[in-house]
Amino acid sequence: MIPNFILGSQVFYRSRVSETGSDDPFKTYPEQRKKVTYDEANLISSRVDDGYGGVSSYHRPVLDIDLPIAVVPSSTLGHSHLFINKELTTDQYQRLLEVLRDTGIIEHGYMKQFNILGETCVRTPHAPKGSALEKQINEEFKQSSEKEDIRKQIDVLQARLDALEDTW
């Protein structure tokens, strides 16, 4: 199913195309393309319709990805998590994230997460923002943190006692 944001703004063509799936871009025969409605089209362009029957200079990414991907809806309406079945080096992944950030596809904060942690993370579908599981996990870490703070205070007090004993 094609989303409304594509149906209302992309450019659609009716064109002769190569039957071989060739990597040659000219096998789509651009001279034979005709701009048409979605129902008449056999191609969806990355170009955005200018609203006046023409083609604007803007693009909405249309990618032919040649490996498995998964798009999982986020708990934020209209947002998604994209999983790509392709291993990248840290440098390759950083370059990919930088391009996505610079083009506004991901937020600066997501890139910051990578820069600080050396990885990116998204919530699991069964633990969306504000879920009972998220609250439970946060409470566990809060209690764990409070216990750690108490342990640190005990260690400081013990060190002070040891220092006092040494002076007697």
C-alpha cells in the first residue's frame, strides 16, 4: 500500500523500462517518459510534483534497496525505526548517520547518541515510551542507583573511620 504522502506529492511516470533489471539508467528510456497519475503509472520518481502539473527541483528519497530491511512503527505517530540487514564498520555507520542528520532524516540528538555511546538504540516495540515495562525498568535502575549511592556513602564513612583509627 502506498502512503498518502507519496500519492499526494510524488511524480509518477508511464515509461518503457528495461525488462532485464539492468543497472544502466538509460534502460528506463527517459525520452519516452510521460508524467501521469498514480493509477496510470509504472514508475514512482523521487521528484516532487510542483503542484502545477510540473516537476519541482526537490526530491523525496525513493530507494531501491538490494538487501533485507524492516520498518517498524515508533510509538510516536508518523515516526518509524529502520533496520537494515547490512553490517557496517564504525566509520561507515558514522558517515551514514552524518548524511542522514545533515539531510534532516534523523535528528541531531540521534547522532549525538552515536557520538557518546558509539552505537544507536531504539525502544523495542513492547516497551514504548511511558509503558509499564519502561516504568518498571526505570524504577529498578533508580533503586539500584540509590543502593549504589548508599554503598558509596558507607565507603566514605568507613574510610573516615579507618583514618581516625590510624590517628589514635
